[in-house]
Amino acid sequence: MNPTTFLSRSIARGLLGIAITTGLLSAHAARAEDFPSHPIRIIVPFSAGGGVDSLARLVGERITAQTGQSVIVDNRPGASGNIATTLVAQAPADGYTLLIGANGLAANPTLYPDQPLLDMRKHFTAIAAIGASPLILLSSPAFPAKTLPELIAQAKAEPGRITYASGGSGTSGHLATEMLKSMAGISLTHVPYKGGTQAFVDLTENRVSVMLIDPPLAMPQIRAKKLRAIAVGSKERFALLPDVPTMAESGVPGIEATVWWGFVAPAGTPRPVVDKLNAEINKALADPAIKTRLTDMGVVITPWTPDQFGGFLAAETEKWAGVIKQAGIRAN
């Protein structure tokens, strides 16, 4: 082929490629500018009525009011949140399918190494954080131990006999209780449920002994005197429960048991769409009525950028990988 002809064709192909790329970028920009143009679906890894579900609906209702587009909350409980996580990982990367989650988003890649679609760093794009809260150690009013030192003493006297509930393997309550076991030198038996609300029935009836759970789910039970707060996982006493001691005050120094929540989308979601979603979620969190509701639920709001939340997710994933391996925590 004549070099001049080859060069001409190469230039033509290059110009065609630029035109196609420019067209695609323009299409993405147009979609981002018009986003959202149809309903958004939030996938919740737990059953309806739980803390994560409540946060999804609270933020979703506000986004609907702001954008005029419906937000559909889709509960997909099971497999410690992995059913929902895998579903979102495989969804179109267009911003219309989001996953709301908590600590398990960072822990499950290590707990379930044979499931490749769980890694937040590879298969997801960070959208926005909601906030964080201390976990609260609860028991039935009929449970003999009324303080954490009493619980530790009973657990040491009867290794493995005391049971603890969680909303599933890999949840914040499961991981935090395993840390408590390790740091206090005690043995407790894990009883995983498909969500915190289902565990409450057995906890109230004293069929399981204790549970570490988030304030949005715990506070109504405490206020109704259906469950007793034994200790909180924050470094300082929790404003909503000023008379309840921290775990450090109760003889387990250095432990911090907290839960955080946030939204992610499938990897490859266009950055303009990511930024639009982040802006809408942070706008919802800044609404005075939402702020009051979240404060009453014990949530400290963190209006981060996508990059800030992404950095946090990466750090949490690395942190929990170390904790899980060192403590020998298993998904059961």
C-alpha cells in the first residue's frame, strides 16, 4: 500500500475515533445533565424495617422531593448482604441502581474471598456517605448480667453458653462482637439472623442473650423498655444514652464499636452522574427535617465527596482485612 494512502486512512480512522469518542462523551454529558430522567432504585441488603432500610427510605423520599423522580427501595436480604451486593455489581453503570450498606461493604471481600464481585475497590464507585453511630450492646431485661463486667464474668464462667445475635455474618454487629470477644478474652456463640428486626423478637424473649446493634434500630426498643442497654461502643458516652457507660469504662479499653452507612454504584458509573447523585444525597442530608430525624436516631452526618467516601471505603476494607485475619473471624 502506498505510504501516503496508508497515512491518509490512519488519519481518517483517528478522526473517526475522535468523533465517536466525542459523541459518547457528549451523550454521557447529556445524560448527566438530565439525570435522573426515570426512577432510581436503592438496593437494601437487609429486610424491611431495619436500620439500613429506614435510612434508605428517609433519604430516598427526600431525593424524590428534590428531583421529581421516584426512588424505589428494593429489599434483597440474604447471604450476609452478598445477594444485594452482587446484584448491584452486575447492574448497568448508569446511576439508576444504588447499593446502600454499612461496615459489611468493607468486610465481606475478606470474609467471602470466593465471591469475586464484593470488592468495593474493583466493582463499585463510591457515591456518598450518610453518617456513623456507636453500636449499643443490648440484652433482654430478664438477662442476668446487667453490666459488661458481669457479662464478661458470666462468659468466662460458662464459655460458649452465652449467645449473641447479629443481623448476619459480616455485619457491623457481628464484627464488633468478635472484636469484643477477642479483646475481653471470652467465648460467645454467634446466632446470625437475616436482619436486626428478626433478632429482636428472640432477644426480647431472652432466647438469645445479647446483641450489638445501631441506634436507629435500638433506640425505640430501649425507650419502650423492651431491651436494656448495657454499654456503648463509642470513645465517649453517647448523647442519647448519657447514663450508659462506654465499653472502655466497663473494662475493655481500646475498643471502638461503631457503624457507618453510605451509597455506592456499579464501577464505571460516569463521573458527572456520580457528582449529581452525591449532590442530591448531601442536599437531602442537609434538609433540617432530615437532620433532626437522623440526630434523634443517633446518626452523626458525614457529607463527604465521592473521593472522600471512596478513600474511607478503601481504608476500612484494609482495616477489616487485618482484623478478620488476625482474630480468625469466620463467616458463619
